Amino acid sequence: MWQQATGNNGVAITWKATLSYCENLSLAGYTDWRLPNIRELASLNVPVNGIDKGYFPDTKSGPAYSSSSTLSGYANWAWGVGLVGGNGTYASYKSDNFCVRCVRPNTPPPPTRIINVSGRY
């Protein structure tokens, strides 16, 4: 289950604040929300068209949405995803601002997402 609205009232926050926001979110009767990893977040981003704006109507065009994934070898960087127009993944300093959308544990990827045989998006 995905948080339908952009979190934190649409206000972009640092990577550490996105983690805290999701860990403390109480929504729809659930308190087990978390920040998605890069694969989960990228699964929302359909190539060319981007995210389903019918289901996620207030998706922001920027900055990127934060994932919980840190860039390998760069502890001060995190992965994010631009969700409008199929913009793809980005690496940014954790001190930069990100949009946030939380997910609940064991949420399957949307059925419209295609992953190639190498496991890459």
C-alpha cells in the first residue's frame, strides 16, 4: 500500500527527515509505514508517462522523491526518483531536499511496471 498523497503536505525535506516522516506516519489506520527503497520507488515510474496521476494526483515534478537507498560507496548521497514524465533515477546529497511518499511493508510493485531480464528498470 502506497501513500497516495505526497507526504509532508507536499513540502520537500532532507533525506533524514523523509526517513523520520515515514517512520512516524500514522495513516489509514496503519503505523508501519517506511521510506521505499530505490527499486520500489522506481516501480511507480512508468517510462515516458511517469507515475499514474489518476491514483497519485498531487505528484510533484520536483525535486525527486526520496528512497531509503544510499549510493554505494558514497555515504552522503541517496537515490531519488523523478516521478513525472518518466524522468528516472537521480543521486543527490542527503542534505538536499526531496519529496516524500511512504509505503507499507510487503507492497507488491504495480502491475504496469516492466523490469528487463537483468533486473534493471
